[in-house]
Amino acid sequence: MSLDQLLDPSTPPRRYVITGGPSSGKEGVFAELHAQGIPASEGEFAREIYRKHRDLLGRHLQVGDRRAYSRDVLEAFVAEYCDHAFGLRFYNRGIPDGYGWDAFFGLGPYPELEEASRVYRYDAVFVLDPLDDFDSEDDLVWAREREIRRVHELIIQGYYDAGYRPIFVPADEASRRVEFILAQLPIPTL
Amino acid sequence: MNGRDSVEIISPNNVLANAMLRSVDMVRPRLQAMGPDRVAFCVGTQINGAPHLGTSLVQTAAFLLAKQTKRAFGVDTVVRFGALDNAPYDIRLDPETHHAYQQTYFHALGTDGIEDLVGKYYRAMFDSLADATGVDYEVETYSAQQASPAFRHEFLATLGRLDQIRWPLAPSHGQVHLRFPCPECGWAEKRAERTQLLRAGSGGADFAAVCTDHGSYEVAVTADTPTYLDLATLYRNLVKERLAARDHVTLSVMVKGGDWAFGCQLVDEAFAQLPGLVPPPRIFTPMVLTDTGAKLSKSLIREGKIAPPPGAHPWMLDVTAWEGDADSYVDALVWLVGKMLADPKHFYRSYTTAELDKLMTARPAATTGLRAREMNLYRRYFDLVADGSKTIEVRVQYPNLRRLAAGDHIRFVCGRDDALTRVRRVARYASFEELLDTEGPEKVNPASPRDQQLANIRRIYGPEKEALGVLAIEIELVSPPS
């Protein structure tokens, strides 16, 4: 099955996740997918949910607020998964991202996340390598910058824990990363 | 001033050193081609903490190169210190995206705070270097520089070729970091993930960015908008060097640590993508290396990732740990860098901490306890000082002479000759006429009539220099030429 055939909206659903830690360039990759007319998530609803929670609380979320937020994000991921019935689609993050983000805040996996990760399976997962090594030119590494690396590593671990073998996308400009992703798509042969 | 100096550096030859007799000849090609009125030796330093030996080496080299250029080529020189106050003062993560946001030193401390910081770490050293070399210096912050219309025009001119220069400026992915701090809080997305160029024209450009606390915002960059333009290292150097390259009155010579020789390859690539200008001359100073051959890194040692290398003293990592005052530190550095500059083979190379320790340990001790500031003189005036018949030296009041007082020592230098004098009195005047008429022209030059002297002095110092104020320095000979 070729990419053109996959893009045919009448073919069975194929779901591909593109994920990565902060500063891995997801915005650029999704903008490129949209520019090429390839079906892909619009925006990142985890961020919209974050803003909704923040507005309700009147402050940024703290660790104690994270579980409720995580459940809402999971619900939205599942809905996005189920809404897609035909053809190819790229997802801006996927259900197992919850493992990594929750672990970053010291939270363990919860039953609904485990269940959803088992039931709703993606056809492949692409992890964008970070666009920065987070070192400064004088070798100064900020503690906060280490957190970015840690989030990235925990997200990857979450996908391994959920039984995926991610495909890593090297740092490059967005169009070349999309080219790489499309070339690496594990598509079924007819 | 010093005892017998028997310290010997042994250096292999290399292509650059083999091409010249003096280290300072590095500036000559552009001097010959351009014929500038003066040469500015530019040193940029991140002001994010106490400097280390590598920083001091670059700064000392700038002053000594300025001194040698003045002497070798007879051109006015100055050291221009660029305080990089856009270095990150604090970093935090956006709770929503976990993108890093940074606040610069300028935004955290303000203009007065930056001035205090420069005063704390650099002012005493620069004053002392100016005294020791007779070279004046200027301080300019990055914040002041980016606010100048010329800098902003230069930046705006690059945007038309952004698609070409982004590759040399960010070769791995082509995404350059253009930071425009939020006008409300001063924080900016460090890697500019959500910063977009909306429109660009010859007179200005509009950008959109996102603040953690204040949401989306747009800024306009023109010659006169107050938008703060925080450029990442390579882009900043590109704009700064292009701006310098346009100046045909002052030749800017960039003095940089040796590790920049690699980084400048990318700046040169970006230059090549833009029309017209060629980069200004650059002089790379010796790198301070560990025993592994890696650059000495204070951060890596502080974090315990590597042990202090052999020969590394605490003051090499933090110059405030030097046991002595600023003058004694500067004297030691001037001696050390002077040894390096004495032969291009010694200057255009690197040194391990062990080798530097060996050199510094073998450094001759000061014998007289005198610290003399150096002043250059033409032969006809030097001979009058040396025979004791010239007792008034005339200078304009450069900032580095503001502390000159009775009891100080001045070593007058002419070629290989020098004469040590003691200052008896310093008198300040508004003009050269007033000085000559009050002090008496025969004390300035017993062999020349007043009007002739006035004409000669004004050939050396233009009206803008005279406007700084005029000094009559009464001197007495301590020791005749050595």
C-alpha cells in the first residue's frame, strides 16, 4: 500500500503518533503536515485542557492538580482516537504520553490509563529528537533544562512500557523530518 | 621594574606564526588596506559571574595588542569592552508546554545593576590594565548596543536572507533563536519555539511570540522602537561584526578566546550569504587547556564532572581568588601575556594549566615594588625626559588618567628605551594654550618656541581630544634610560 493509497480516506484507519519532549519541534512538524494536506491533529488539546484547568483554579497547576488534568487529557485522547474511522492520521502525542508526564510529576500509572493504552493501539510511534542539547556554550546546564531532558526520556520510556518500539526522528528542519517520517511509515502491503 | 626574566617558552612553529615576525602583525593587512584613524580592540564577555583565567587572558591580550599596535603602526588605539548583559540570569519552564523561558541579566538587574556588576568584576582590572598599558578603554553593554538604530538596521538587513543565513547560524535544523522578551514581564521563550516572523521590510519587522503569563503578543522591530532584541550567540556576532565592518574610520579588531576560531567558521558562512561586507579582523588568544587537551571549564569542574587539572589554582577558575590586589593580578597577567605575545609561535597556540602554573611560578618577582604606568613618547620628547630637561608632560584627560596623582610613577617608553619618572604634581587645564601659558613652554620643551609647541601638540590631539580636558604632569627623573 502506497502513501497515496493510505491517504485515501476510504481505507481502514491507520494511526501514527508523533511525540517528543519540549523543544523537540512538534509545532513545526505538524505545521508542515498540514501544509502538505496530510491529516493530522490540529493544535494540541492537552494544552487547551491545561488552560481550562488553570482558568478554573485561577493559577498554574500544581502536583496535586495533575491527576484530574491527566484524566481529562486521557479522555480527550481516547475520543480523538475513536473519532478517526478511515484513512491515515498523525496524532500530536498519544495516550501513552500520560505515563511520561505523570511520572515526571511523581505520579504512577492509574487503571484507566493502563486500560486505554492496552485497548487503543497506534500503528507506529515517532519520537522527535530534541532540537537542542540544552548545554550552554560555557558548559553551564540549568537545573530547569535538565527537566526538559527528563520529560523527553520519560515519554520515551512510557511508550516502551506500553509495548511500542518508537521510531526516532533526527533533528532537522520540519520538512525533512516529515519526509523522514513518511519514508519510515510501517504501512501494510496489500 | 621586574627582576631578571629568564623564563623561556618553547613553542613549535605553525602556519600562522611562520607568516609573521610579530603577533601584532595580524592586524596589519587591514590597517594597510583601510588606513583607519584608530583601531578598536573589541572584547565581549558574558557577565554571568566571576571571570576565570581564560577571560582575563583575552582582556589582557586586547590591551597589550592595542599598545603594540599603537607603537608598531603609529595609530590611535582603544579597547572596547562589550558586556554581554543578555546572558540568562534565570530560566524557568512554562508549566503548560515545558518550553524554557529566560530572563536576561539586563531584565533582572536593570541598567544600574549591570553597571554594579561590571564595576564589581571588571572595572578595577580595566583601570589597572589601562594604567599598565597606557591604552584607554570603553564599556558598552549588549543592551545599549541592540538599542542603537545602526544595530537594528543591520539586523533588519539580514532578515531578507534569513532563509540562507539560518543554516550557518543553526546548521543542525535551521531554526535560529530570535528572542523578543515579553513587553510586560521581560521573559522570553529561550528557543523561540513559538516566535514567528510575521512581516519584514526595509524599515522594520513584526514578530509574534508567546509569554507564559501574558499570552500571545506582537512586537515591531524598527530603528526606534523599544523592542528588546535578544539574539543568540552566532546571530549576535554576525550582526555585531557586520556593523563593525561598515565603519571606515575605526577599524574594529575582534579579540576572542581560541575556541571561537571554530565558532567563527559559522559566522563566516553567514557573512558569505549576505551581500557586500567581509568580516573584521579577528585575533584568537591562547586557550587554557586541561591535561586532556580540553578547554578548561569552570562549570564542569564545579559540577564535579571533571577534577581540577594539574597546575590549576583556584584563581585560574575564579580570578577573585587571586591573593593580592587588582594591580598585582594585572601585573602578573601583563607579564604572562607579554611573554606570549613576544613571539607569534607563543601566542598563536594554547597552554595547559600545568604549563601556565610553571610559567607563573617562574615569573620574576617585582624588585622595586614600584608600579609604573606606561606612556609612549616620540623620540624628540623622550630624549628631553631622559636628560631631565623636560619636566612637564602634556596629555589629554582620558578616563584611565583620572586617578593619576602626585607620587605615581610613569615609565616613558620610546622603542626599546624607557625612563622611569615620578609624578610631582598634576594640574588640569581647559586648553593647551592655558596650559603652556601657565606652566611655561620651556618646561614642556626647552628646545621649541611656544607657538611651534602648540602646533605640534594639536597635530597629536584633535579638538575632540582637547575637549576632554588637558593635563600638565610635572615629573622628575627616577632612573635614566635602561
